[in-house]
Amino acid sequence: MAFLGFHIDDALAEKFASMAANEGGKSALMRRLVEHAVGNGKAPTQGAITTGASHKVTIRLRENELRLLTTIAAQRGMNRTQWIASLVRARLGFPVQQTHDERQALRAVARELNRIGGNINQIAHAANLDRLIGLPVKLEADVIREASARIEDALAELRAALKRNADYWEGGR
């Protein structure tokens, strides 16, 4: 996943953070803004970006439905309101919501990929130094195979986590 970063005035950043607090966080709001700007086809077709104050919606449920909702939401690490809002947003075409545990797992995968990238960079640096001083470049096939396998494992874990999350909000439990 690509990273997009930029600098803005502190006051503007503070206003944005305040607004984003009601929109699922700064990253979630920035993703929606970028998706809206480039039209990736996943954003709602109404053309409106959801920003601003949220509004209360009331639903009525039977006691057994409410108990089940509470249980299912708790299994996702959410309260009932968070679970219902995430479900509605997913069905409206907004990016799916991750639980705290899912975000932690995704961060762990990203850290592992960064570590592997650092190792590969060290290998490339050493090979370049050897080449510059006229030594034969020694590529350690075992090290490269191990790094490749770790990358594949991390990517498989990442794909599985994202698929589980998307499948959940698209209708699974």
C-alpha cells in the first residue's frame, strides 16, 4: 500500500484532526477524500464526501436481537453503535472498518515487511561495495530465498486479514 504524506499549517492540521475525529480518524477521512478526488469506483455514487457532524439514527430491535447484536459487536471489539455504523458504511461503499486488533495485526505485518526491506537494502549495499572495490559480488541464495519466503508469508497474512475483514462486512459473520 502506498504512503502519501504532506505538510500543512498547524492550525489547519488541528481543524482537520477535529473534523476527522467524527469520521473514523485522519487516515480514514484522507483515504475517502483521495478516493473521491480520483474516483476509484468504490466511493458512494452520490458524489458527496461524508464530512461534518454525525447524525443520530434510531432503530428498534427485539430483546433477543439486541442481545445478539451486543454479542456480535463485542466479538469484533466494538460497541453496538460502532458495529452498526461500520456495517452501514461498508454497505454504502465506504472503506471497511478495522477493529483495534486488526489494525495491530496490519501494523505488525507492515513492520515485518519494513524489516525485510531493510535487510534486502543491506544486502544490496554490501554487494555494491564489493563491486566498487573490484571484488566479485557474492549473492547468498539462501538469504535471498529466506527473505523472499518471509515476504510471501507476510503478504499472505496481510491479504488474509484484509479478506477476512472485507468478507465480514460484505455479509459474513
